Amino acid sequence: MTDTTDRPTVGSMSTISAHFLTPHAPADVQPVAPAPVSASRLNQLRAGVLGANDGIVSVAAIVVGVAGASATRASVLTAGVAGLVAGALSMAAGEYVSVSSQRDAERAGLATPDDELTNPWHAAVASLASFLVGGVIPLLVALAAWGAGVVPAVFAAVVVALVVTGAVSARIGNAPVRRAVVRNVVGGSLAMAITYGVGALVGLAL
């Protein structure tokens, strides 16, 4: 009679083989989570993207609005530069006030270390700089000798720029990119179309 007490069964052999052949991660190794982005950094990114977006739409709307009222290239460029400077300063001031209020609330409601509080100056500078960068895009397009085609040229350049800012804002906020891009392009296009219509009406009235 054959003694089978010390022989491994087929099932146990399968278990042993699977144990040695299947790679196992060390028990003490844990997945590394990405470092959280500080509130101050998020505010700078948000201010930068929103500032660029506002600069693109605001200056483009001014350019096409004045172009609708007057065909003079000098008047279009003058209005565009004035809108660029005024808008950048307005955005910086508004962002400073907004983030300062947020900082006061953080300081009053939570025991947040000073180095983790949102910085209103950083947000204001980011907003001002990004507005200038965004607003320069339609202004540079308007500088070219388009003649009567300045409005379609500015419109096309702005749509491309809005696609970029919409995608970047979605990435920062972990939101769907397509929805953000469509929202951005539709909103900017409506702003330019309405402003151009108002400018054309004012030009006819004057």
C-alpha cells in the first residue's frame, strides 16, 4: 500500500505554483498620492487662466465693436490699447480685493499658518499679467493690414485662443475638457457678436 500522506496534492501544487509565479507587491509599499496643491497656488493658477480669458474676450470685443462703428484703423487700435491697459488694471484691483477678503476669512475662521494663506498680491499680479498676455492676442491680429477683414480675423484668432484657455482651465479644475471649451467659445463668441452689433448701431446713429 502506497503512503500518500507526505505527497502534495494537485490542488496544493497549484496553490504553491501560483504563489511563486504570481508577482506580489511588497506589503509595506503604499501608492504615493500626488502632493496637494496649496490654496495660494490654486488662486494664482485660477487668476492667471481667468485673467487671460478675460483679456482675450474683453479686448477682442472692444476691437470688433469699434470696428463695427468706425472703419478707421487708428481708432480701432487706440480703443484696443486703452481697453487692454484699463482691463488689466481693473482685473488686478478686483482680484486683490477678492483674495484679500478670502485671506481675512481664512485667518479669522481657521488656524491656518501664514505661509498657507492665499496671497492677494500674487493673485493680483498673476491676473494683471495674464490679462495683458490674453489681450495682446486680438490686438496683434488687429494690427495687421486686414482692411475690412479685421473682424473675421480677430474672431478666428479669439476662438483658437479660447479653446486653449478653456482646456487649461478644465485641466486645472479636473473638469471635462470638451464642456469647458464649448462654454468658453460660445460665451466669447456671443460677447464679440453682441458688441459688434452695438458698435454698428452706434456708428449708424452717429
